[in-house]
Amino acid sequence: MGDRDAGEDRRTDPDPRSWAGSIRTIEWRDGVVVMIDQRRLPLEEVYVTCRTWQELADSICNMTVRGAPALGVAAAMGMALAARTALAAAGSDPTRFRASLQDATKGLFATRPTAYNLPWALREMEAVWKRDDLAPSEVAAGMERLALKTYEDDLASCRTIGENGAELIRGESPVILTHCNAGALATAGYGTALGVVRSVFARNPRLHVLVDETRPLLQGARLTAWELTREGISMELITDNMAGYFMRKGVITHAVVGADRITANGDVANKVGTYGVSVLAREHGIPFIVAAPFSTVDLSLHDGDDIPIEERDASEVTGYRSERWAPYGVRVRNPAFDVTPAGNVSAIVTERGVARAPYENSLRELGARR
Ligand code: MRU
């Protein structure tokens, strides 16, 4: 696999504020998947077109598209692409058709291990293509419909998460700390943690946001800062190690983050550095709020120790893009996520409602709701 085949379309917007609120992260367009290249933001706005599931899998691996809910949408669209090409190659031979879809499922599953939305979406798609009462053409059409529904549902969920979360942000002049990017770019649109920010801002324009830059890939500095500035939401960028300083000063009123996987006991895997923020928030009595769609909740795992944590390339730590600052030969650790224990989490905001401790009970109750 290599991303050389994915097509590129460059466009620049003379006034980025003109399309505030309409960030197009990923779209299904007439049988291809178009996504904004998140590696190039905020300096360049480039769109990549994926025509096969392999191209789409590359785009996940190389972080063109990222963020747990967006990965779920991408995986669903990748399977819809796989169904199209399998139909063209295998015609009405159901065995060959389903064998191709099995390969695509395995390939997409192997792209990134931590975000639960990805295997969740693959399982939803599997429920369609494993139906042996459907002909390949019916399966392909059904998978396309389900991919579009996954996109629409995520968008709707984010808006509801935003409204549910906004209820928890008290005070006349709240200051929210965020980590990584849990915004429109990490979802079908609107965002989870930034969905809460957007909903609070709609009610109270005095809202201010402190944005952790989020080493090593700078999703906060590049992506969250881009989203918030284009919408005119007051924000300041800080380095990750400044969060404690601002908490001790009494500046931060709430921490709101997204999640990549939440286990049955309420442990939360999110971008590395989130755990540190939660410890600081607890020390300073600041509410630590997690915002995520229910497709991030993995009730099959009891606690966070069982969550697979992705280890990424050393080059992300020894430098950034083409610049290198660490000595050659240095040994590096690079876990992309960490686990925040449920005890540090004040609330988990989902589209189904808000879960509170004990999470074993509240998450199971939300799981039973539809
Ligand atoms: O490695 P990334 O950029 O995919 O990590 C993303 C995060 O950790 C986000 O905070 C998380 O997926 C929540 S997105 C709504």
C-alpha cells in the first residue's frame, strides 16, 4: 500500500471565515471518498481522493484522516469502496465477492488499533455483507447506504453531544482546556470535545479555550487552533507542559477531551498526554469531561489495561516533518495514546446522555438505550 495513488485537489479559500462551521472532513462522492489532508493543515488545504479500500487504508495509516469517529466513518466508506470493486471483479459470484470483503475488513482493521470506532464500523458493515440472503449487488448497495448513514449518524451524534456537554459548563466566563483535536476534523463534522465548545460558544460568546499543542504530531496546534480561529472562538495556544501552570493560577475552569476507546468501567484511552491533564485537573478540583459518541464505548473490555495502545514511528519524536533535533541513534518511545482511569473522569458525555460514576452502571444503562 502507498498513498501515491490517491488523487490530490488543491484549493485555497481567500477568506477562511466564509465557510466557518462547514469543515468537510470526509465525504462519499459518486463512488469515491474525498477527504481533507490533515497532515498539510493548517498551511495548505488539500483534498485527497480514495478510489479503493487500499488507498483509504493508506490514508488512515499515514494520518491523512484521523480521530476516532472519523476513523469509523472512513472504515465504513472504505468497505463501501471494497464492495464496489469486488462487485466489478467478482460479478455475481458470491464466494469471491465475500472473500474480497473479508480481505478488506482485515486490511482496514489492521490500520490503527486503539480507536474503537474503527472495528465498530467494520462490524456494522460485516452484518450487511455476511447476509447470505442478499445478492452481491444488493450487498454493495446496502453497504453504500450504511456508510452514508454512519456519516450522518456521527454528525447528528456530535451535535447532541455538544448540547449535552454544554449543560455541564458552568460559569459566566468559562475557560476550557482541550487536548489533541476532537473537532470537526476528528469526526464527520462538528466534533465531540469541540462540539461541546461550539455549543457553549453559541450560548455564551465569552467562552475562552486554551489549546494544548499536543506533541508529537501537534493536532492541537495545527488542527484545533485552525478550527477555532476560523470560527472566531476566543482561544490561546499553549504547550502541553503549561496546563499545570494555568490550572494553579485558577485560569482553567473545565477540561474537555475526546476519546478513542472507553471501557466498561469508564477508563478512557485518548491522545497521549490526556492522562496527565486528568491528574492535574483532579489535583486542582477542575471538572474533567470526556465527550464521545457511544460507538467509542467498548463494553467488551472491562478496563483500560486491555486497550491496545498504538506505538508509532520514532521519527515523530526525534523531529517534526523534515526537521530533526534529536541525536541520530537515540532510542525513542512513542505511545500514541494513554489511559485515564475512570476515577479521574467527572462525566462521560455521549449522544445517549451523560454517564457518571459508577460507570459500570451508567455506561451499561446508556448502552441499553437506542
Ligand atoms: O492519533 P489521532 O490524531 O487519531 O488521535 C486522536 C485523538 O486522540 C482524539 O482526541 C480522539 O480520537 C477523539 S476524536 C473526537
